[in-house]
Amino acid sequence: MEGLIHFTFVSCDTWYGRLGHVNLNTLKRMISLDLLPKLDISKKNKCEICIQAKQCRKPFKSVERSTKLLGLIHSDICELNGIMTHGEKRYFIIFINDFSKYYHVYLIISKDEASQRFVAFKNKVEN
């Protein structure tokens, strides 16, 4: 029995997540083929991640594309999912030039640094 791994204490939710949120019928088939231990999947609750991934959003209104350099800049601020960098940066901000598709990413500590980073981006691309 050396080298065997026992999965008796692993729940259905654990296997569901490990297998990339597969269809529950796939889990049942894997159990019937003895690829997974016997699991109780009859009382499976809806997965919060799957619910959020399947939510529909209204489409963005169409934007006329820029025909000149620096005519339109897209930007977004995102959190690094609670992970901080070595410099304790928690967010990143990205600026994308619509015409050339040139982009630049800045790591920032807080969202109030956005205007300073835009000025830095603007100065860099104008030079």
C-alpha cells in the first residue's frame, strides 16, 4: 500500500474545483469508471464561480475607433486578487492607445495614484 494516495476525505466540491469545474455528469462518469472515489454529488449546490462566469452583461456601446495617434486612450485599474508585490503594490493600471494598440502597465499601491500614472504615460508617449 506504500505510495497509494487515499482520497476518502476529499469532498465533491474539491474534485469539482480540481477538475476545472467540469460538468457534474462528467464527475459521475469518472466515478463509474473508478477514476474518482465514491462521492455524494446528488446534493451539489450551485458553484458561485460558475454562476458568476455565466452571468450575461449588456454589451458596451460601440465606440468609433481613433484614426490618429493618442486620439483615444483606454484604461483600466485592476486588483491583483489580494496578492501584493514586493513593493507592496496591490493594483495595476493599464493604458492602451486605441490607434497604435501600444500599451503600458503600471503597478500602483492605491487607486488614487491613477492620475499621476496617466501623466507619466502621457509624457512618455508624447516624447
